Amino acid sequence: MLATASVTATPGAAQTVAITGGTVAIGDGSAPIEGGTVVIANGRVVAAGRGVGVPAGAQVIDATGKWVAAGVVSAITALSLVDAEGVSESNDAGARNSPFKAAIDVADAINPAGVKVANERLGGITRAIVAPDAAGSIFAGQGAVIDLGQDASPITRARAFQFVELGEAGGRLAGGSRPAAYATLRDAFQQAQDYRRNPAGFDGRSRDALVTRADAAALVKVLDGQMPLFVHVDRASDIRQVLSLPRDYPRLKLVLIGATEGWLVAKEIAAARVPVIAAALADLPASFENLAATESNVGRMRAAGVQVSLMSGGGAQAGDHVLRQYAGNLVAITRVPGATGLDWGQAFASITSGPAAAIGMDGEIGSLRPGRRADVVLWDGDPLELSSAPVAIWIDGQPQPMQSRQTKLRDRYLTPTEGALPKAYERR
């Protein structure tokens, strides 16, 4: 039996829920807690751990033999922006021909009904940090944080960060070299400062302007530290260049994305207190900026004191839900002689509270600490094991449907009846 009371998707329900007897994974880096209880009410976590009391009148769900975990936060994803990547009409991640760059706001195009959303929710993803693609400029635009709940209002935070592409890709976008990319970056920052000093006199339409008025206004927030700057770089020398930017722009709140060679400069990253959202197992020298790639990158950065979490983007994959496989692999490689990985608590935090902290929202999402949004997944086993699957999911304390287009197709054709078959399958 799953529960002493049924788990149903009832939008707007505010009933207190107590999930008891399971192994609790808070998501804050701590070890799993056996025989724990999680209490949620009014869309928030009330308490989680061992010895937590069950409030009177609460709906009690027996999780004995199961795991109760914080929902996974998918970082640097195009989820809800793209349905079919190769079909331009369904792909709103990048805008190659737009006159706007830094001003682009992906929140305007978030589609909560996208087919992939329910699929990824059933993989344990409850929030996503959605990033635009840099297409016509090193400035890709402003990303958003969303929830994957079945509701029409998925935006948790719009204009949550500015995304910049440097390194090899940034060099191509800027005209062919890394120096051109940094010249573009600094000129855009200078124009943003000009706009801040005299908004009325700023002419973003002149031939000399690299940014529009709207772009300049967006970049002012970055320069003032009101909006984090997510910078995609991989090579160690590029990372050093990015870490030097606060010398000229002291209010910048930097977050490194990718950082494949981050282990080479881990002490410098840690000293600068810059968070990293890294590719988990980028261990092949696929390009000149990845020559020092190693599967121990994340573990070595973590050991050096870097606040590091995992990204879901960066290549072909089965979906955002493979994040938990990446995290599990980082636990597994601790058993490989000479390799450096993460312990279980660190690995789980790298896909929950870690991404939330990188964007400055660890007080709001990413764990089962009291007061956080109640994004809770009940698993039939260890969430970092491939064989485990969600049994029930809550987002903002609301129970979610355990169906997606994939599960409906599976059920339709698993034991098809004559009437359920498409025309092509009719018997003659």
C-alpha cells in the first residue's frame, strides 16, 4: 500500500500532508535519514527529518520502504522553450536575426503545456533554470526559473539571470576570436553605463551602438548586481579571464557554466566565491577548450571548496531527468582508483539545492528545509539509482498527475484493443 490516504491531484488543495516512515533526502548535502517524516502545508515544507510529529488532521501517507526527496532542479535547460529542436517554429531558445540581445526574456515564451514538461516531471524534475541560446550575439538574453507543475502559471522568477557565451562559441559569435568576444562584452558594458548616466540621451539605434536601449537597460541590472551573469566558458584560461571581470565591474555576480577545465583553477574559483554549474561527466577532449577534461572535474572542484552543481544541457541526451544518473555516476566513481567524485549527500545536493544556491534561491527552492516551496518526490527506491521511479509528486504542495504523453502511449499499446488501434492496424 502506498498510503493510508490516497494521493490525488486536486488543484488548490491546501491540506496538510505528512509523509511518514520513508528515507528522507533533504537535498542540503546531508546524508539520507531513515525512518523520517516530511510535513507540508500551504505549499511549503513545515518540517523534515526523524522525530517530526504528525499534525492533527493531516493526510498521512505511509512511505515505509520508499524515499521522500526534494524535487530535482534542472539547470541550464531549454525545457518548455523547445518542442522539436530541429523545427524552428517550435524552438524559441535562440534568436539569430533579432536586433535584441541582452533584452530577450525567455519567460515570454514558456509553454507549461509542452510535451516534454510532463515527461520530465515524471523523472523527478520539479523546477528548471531555463536558459536562452546565444544565436546572434554573445548575449543570449535573460533566463527564467520555472516549476513543472500542471498549472498555467509556471514562472517562479522571470529575468532571473543574463546568459553570456564566451570561449570558442563566444569567439565565433563575436567575429572569430576570443579577444573579439571580450571587446564585445566590455563595449556592451560601457554602453550600459552610458545609458545609466543619461537614459534620455542614449541612442541605441546609431551605427556605433552594439546594443539597443532595451539591451542596455537589461545590462545595467547585471552591472549593479541585481541580476546574476551566467558565463559559459570551459578552458582554464577563459575561466581566469572571467574571474578577473569584477576588478572592473565590482558588483558583478558571476556564475560559471560548463567549466570543463575548472579543476585546473579550482582554488582560484573557490577564492573568488563564484558558483559553478558544470557538466557532470565531460571526460573527452572533444574540442581544444576541453583538452583537460576529466570525469573527476566536479569532484576535484568540490574538494577545493567550489560551490558546484550539475547542468542538464550540453549535448544530446535522453532528457533532463538523466541528471540523477549523472549524480549517481559521481557517487560511483568514488570507488574507481584515482578518481574523485562526490558522496551521496553532495551528489544529491548538486541537482537540488546546488542549482538553487547558484541562482540565489536556495532559501526558496531546492531542499526540504522548513519554509521552502514544497517540491517533494516520493520514490520507490534510491533516487540516484536508475531502477527507481517516482510514485507521487508534489509541486508547491500540490499533488501532480502521474501521467505524460509517453505513459499514455505506453498504456495504449501495451495491451491494445481493436478500437484503440490506428486505421493502419485494422484487421481485414
